Amino acid sequence: MNTVTTLPSLQSATNDVCREFERLNIYTDKLEETSVSLSYAPWNFSVNGHYDPNNNSVTVPALSTSAAFGPYCSLRDVLRHEFGHALLDHSPRLISAAEWKKIFGAPRGKPSPYEYDEEDFITPYANSGATVEEDFCELLMVWVRHKGDIKRYRYSRPGVYEKLQFVASVMRRLH
């Protein structure tokens, strides 16, 4: 299914996500400087957003599909995820090399060595073959969406719950 994003809907979603990050006390000065824009250029339609560390910017395509993140992904979810990349970029020492390996199975910048399993990955995209940062950003997206309340995953998806607890502990380091 194709999704058309308009500038007013992007601005509204960006404002909402910034407020969510503020309420969770994870909206940093550097994140406030991150620009968000809409692109009308042709995109790979399996991509719903992109964070560019060189420009500290998030770009969302005007036309995208739900294929990359799944049918239950909203524009706000895309922004939550891309802001996760921005947070990691702004604070490269936020997660140690040992923590990346222990929690995600590989160093930052490397793909996950594990096959997709719903118990261990919050979404299929979290283990898409890209880097382990995608796993972290998908977890952050869900953690923010649920306002830090992760109890629903405790018994149904213990591997995901453990990772979400880690995300929560990492977010506390931002204060």
C-alpha cells in the first residue's frame, strides 16, 4: 500500500514526536537541531525515512510504502525510528562496544548474526540484514510509542522485553 505524506502531516507528526521525546526526557539539544524534511525525489519505495548524519537531518519521502516497517507503522513511528539514529549519532559513546555485542549480538555498524525470531526482534525490519542499529531504533520506536511502558512484552516476548529494558536504561543515560 502506498502512503502519501504531505508537508502539514509531516510537521504535525514531527511536533508530536518531539513532544513525546520531551515527555520521556530524551529530547536533547542536538536532537532539537535535527531538521526534518519531505522529499519529492524518487526513492527506493521500501524506505520510509532516512537519517543523514552529515547534515543532521531526517528525510521522509512524499510517497512510500508500508513494506519496510510493516502495515502497522505510522509516520510518527518512522520519525521515532529516525530520531533514534540521530540520538546514536549525537552520542556515539552512549552504548559501549561490549553492550552492542552483548545485547544485539554484533558491534555497532555490523549486521545481526541472528535469524529473525519474533521473540527476539520487535519487528522484522529490526533484523533486516542492515546494522544492529536498526534493531535499536525499532526498539526505541516502540518504547517511545508506548511512553516507556513495556510491561506488555514481559511474558509474551521475553527477548524483546530484555532489549526494551536495555533501551530504557540507555535513555536514562541521556539525563
